[in-house]
Amino acid sequence: MVQIRASQVFTHSIDDAVAAKKAIDADMPFNEVVEKYSTCPSKQQGGDLGWMPEEAALSLMGQKITIDETDKIIGPVHSEYGYHILKITEVKAETLEPQGVNLSIITPEELNTRLDAGGSNLTLLDMRESWEWDIARIEGAQLITRDNSESILSTLKKDRELILIDWKQERSPSFVKWLHQQGFSSSKCLEGGIDAWTDRIDPSLAKYEIDEDDGYRYEDIFEEGSDNVQSDDHDHDHDH
């Protein structure tokens, strides 16, 4: 398995996509082509989409990328969002933690870039309590609770990239590790949770604080270490 970093030219116009590809073939620097033709907010970073797992890259690019394909140009690729021309900027092999679980984190900036580019192969799962969800949430996220977790996970393919959102990234690592054990190997924590997203990406969202003296605790999505958890059908209990 590899991690892939890419930059893109994105446009809704097929004429602009063709013109951009001709400019690249004529050796115009990729960042200049991005500046001239791309309509994606990622153009502010030279088209950089950040790191993505191999499965997400395959879904976006339509082909496997190997470790020696840095600087490869792909496209134009037509998606439901428009036309993409992609340049592979970095490729690295994934490394696992000693326990065999790769606890991955995605920064708010990286997630925002991915969502602006169409959010290919992304599912946002918000594991906070419903009253927090009512205060602030990321558009497109699903609230996952002890009551609906089984039905949500049972509909997702194991190569789906899951982004776990909590308040300040205090609880999501445990859930991500559990998801890895169930075969969802592309699960990630949102760095800093919804609190960091509000600070760094969307200040229009309301912020809130939690007083530990109020007896607050997250609703458990799973019972860690339970013998009742079945990895094949996602059956699992919840603590309170």
C-alpha cells in the first residue's frame, strides 16, 4: 500500500481542460497551468490536494500509482464534478505502527482541500452527541451513534476512506483503531476535531465548551475489547 500526494487542474469546461493539457504537453510549469485554468480552491496551494491513500487515489485517477511514478500526469479525467488533470508530486509506502494499526490523521486544511475537490471516496462520520451536532457540524457529515452505527457501517465498502470527527480529537483515535480491526483500513481522525475545524476552516460555526463537572461523556459507538463484536457483520454493543 502507498500514500499518494497530487496536485490538480480542475475545471468545468472541457475546452479549458484540453487547453490546459496542451499547455502541460508544451512544458508550461504545472503551477502556471493551475493558475491559468483551474477553478478549484486548491489553486491557492498550486493545486495541491494533500496526501491520500491508494484507494482514494485509484477512485479519483482511475489507475494504480506505483512508488516510482512521481511527476506523472494523468488526465483529463472526467468525474461527476468536472474535468481533472492530475500531477503525482510524491509517493510513499505506508508504514504501520508496532501494534499493526496505522493511526492516520488528516488536518483540517487537508480535509477542506479534499472536500473542495469533490470529496471522492470520503465519508465523514461525526461521533459526537446529538446536542453537539445541533450546535455545529461539517456539511456532508453523518452523525454516527450507538443506535445507527451498525446500519451505517454495514453499507460502506472496506476501502472507503472514513474521517472521524469528535470535539477535540480526544475519543476518535480509539474508534479509528477499532475500525481498522474491522477492515476499514483507510479510517482517519480529524486533527483537533470540530473545534480545530471551526478555528482554522469555518469560523462561522458556533464553538462550545464542555464542563467535565456536568458529567459529560461521549456516547460509546463500540465496546472496546468486547467478545461480542463480530468483524464480519459489524455487530457490537455499547457502554454507558
